[in-house]
Amino acid sequence: MGASSPWKAQHIAGAPNDTAPARTDAADATVLDVEGLVTLLEVLARRGYRVLGPRVRDGAIVHGELSSVADLPRGWHDAQSPGSYRIEHTDDEAFFAWAVGPSSPKREVFPARSVAWRGRVSEGEVAFEDGDAASEQRPTALVGARPCEAAALGVLDRVLGDRGAGDPHFLKRREGAFLVVVECATPSGTCFCDSMGTGPAAGNGFDLALTELAGDGGGHRFLARAGSEIGAEVLSCLPGRPADEADRAARTALLERARTSMGRVLDTAGLPALLARNVEHPRFDEVAERCLACGNCTLVCPTCFCSTVEDASDVAGVLERRRSWSSCFDLAHSYLHGGPVRASTMSRYRQWMTHKLSTWWDQFETSGCVGCGRCITWCPVGIDITEEAAAIRRSDGARRGRRGGR
């Protein structure tokens, strides 16, 4: 995105050094009907974007190219619990009545597999060229991201885009992209974005934010808010009317229902320090007895950024440096000369959890968790990060209480 984009260097609400508080009101919202949503996709396509959004595929709601609103998962709902995910279709006319699927916007800016650079050998000389990101001519418009996912992109901006040494491939994919966030009305049984301050309302990090309203007597409609200059330009091309008090009240009621129906809660008060003083807690051994070290939690996480590289060549003289996602649950991930630093499953789970909720603050001044709940849903044995944090907090409090009583 250009200079006006809010994607660059946006941070989770409540993180230190945030100078611009998140805006969650709808004072300047525009009301669109379903035809307005149709027009939005058309406008984005005319502007040269590759339009991506939620689609039903292989029994899940995942990202894919959108040619029209008919591609959206209208009437589809998801049901999630620890280690369980399924979708079902109803007569509901809503387009966005689901929480999150196994894929996140991270895949569009930090692909699971990519080529960092290529080289070609010809007549004894090697000519180098940029990899996949440089060859992608069309910017991406992602429709239907959730507020927690916009927050996750803000976290990745901290990790891969800032600090004076940004990843050029990440930055290339981010530049010119357009994000349409849809506020979450139907959190799943594993969501806890309210605990993390990343939802269900969209505060920042978007170009357009939509709130889908229906069933309140006002008709099927969307409250649309612009979050950037380019977002305001696109919104000005859409047919709509100014939001009235009834529209705003309907949105407020919808978001309040979402907040109170979160499937999980995470107490974040003093959480980084809590985990830092409990790195030898026996709970980590208990988790390790169940953990398969499969890495599913890192693969579905919208903020995990570990990767590995390998070099390849062929007889035709083509060289490639390939990058792919990695996981701190892989035994080889911590390999140094002589062997892995984290040889046990316990140490690898502890590294993942304490990094996500504690030491990420030391590195990036923000949490590495946005409360999307994917790690709980897609864990084959249903390990719940909120449950593990709560268990450590309970025993820590009891231990400190006993010390205070002596």
C-alpha cells in the first residue's frame, strides 16, 4: 500500500507506543445494500486488483479468487471446538456468518512457499533476478478478513516490515494491497479476540470495514467505513446512504452479542511476567504428554513467521533460493552444531507458548497472539492455550499466596 495505507506499521490496540487509538465507532459510516457489495467487487476488479475472499472448498472456508458475490460463502456457518472444525449450510442469507477458517491473510503476504531469487548460468556467468514477489504484477484486494486478522497483519508489519531491516518480499506484497475487513458477528467456540483487544470490532489496519446487518427489520445491509485514503476513494464509488441512528444501534448490539458469546477468555493481566517466572512449571510437562509436536498450531497461526531456505539447481543452469514456512515444533528448528537446543516436546511447546504470549513483547513490543483460536481448533488433540495459561496462573497465584502467608 501507499503512504496513506493503515496496514503499514499498525499495532494491536493496547500495545505500548501506540500513538493513534483504534477507532471503533461508526459515526461516518455509509450503508450499502447487497448491490453495493456487488459493486465493491466490481470496482476493485476495475482498479486492477486480484480480488480474493472467502470461498467454500474441501469442507472449509478458505481464501480464493472472487469473480462475483456468488463465490462468497452465503448461508454457510462454522462450528469450532478444540480439535474440531466443520461447516454447514442453512437458509441464512448472510455472506459472512462464520468466524475464521484454516487459512489467514498471512498466506497472501508471506506465502507458505516462495522463491527468494533465481540465477541463470550462461556461458560461464551467472545472472541473478528477483523471485516470486517481484514478478507479481497485480496487487491483491482481500475481502472478508476479520479484525483479528487485520491485527495479525499489524503484528507481521512489526516483525517483517519494520525495524530498519524489512523483508523485501513481504513489503512488495504489502505495497498496493487493499484490505476489506468484515466485523465479526459470529465468533466460534475457540475465539478470544475480545481478550486480546483485536475484535470483534475493527479499529484500524483496514482500507474498508464492513458490518453485515440483517434480521433487525432494516433489511440486509452493510455499514461501510473507510480506514485509508484509497478506501475512501473506493467507498465514494459505491451506491449507498449515510448511516442513521438505527443502523449504528444495530451494529452496536451485534458487536456486543459477539463479545459476550466468545468461546474462550484469556486473562492477559501481567501475562508476560507470569510466564517468565514459570518457565519450569510442571504444566509444560503435562502438555507434552498430549502434544504431538505436529506444528499444526504454527501452520494455521496468522502471526507465526519462522521460515527456512534451501538452494536448488538443475542441469539447465537455473538456480533458486526457495523459502518455506518452518515451525518451532520441528526438531531441526533449533539445531546448532552438535544437536538441537530444544530436544524435547516439552521444551518446544514451552518455546511456542512463551514466545507467543511473553517474549514477543520483548522483541516486538506487542503480543504474538490475536485471539483467533485457530491453534485450539486445529490442534489434533485439542490443546487450548487459554486453558494452559489459566492453569499456570492458578498455581502461580496459590504458590505466591502461600509465600505471603508465611
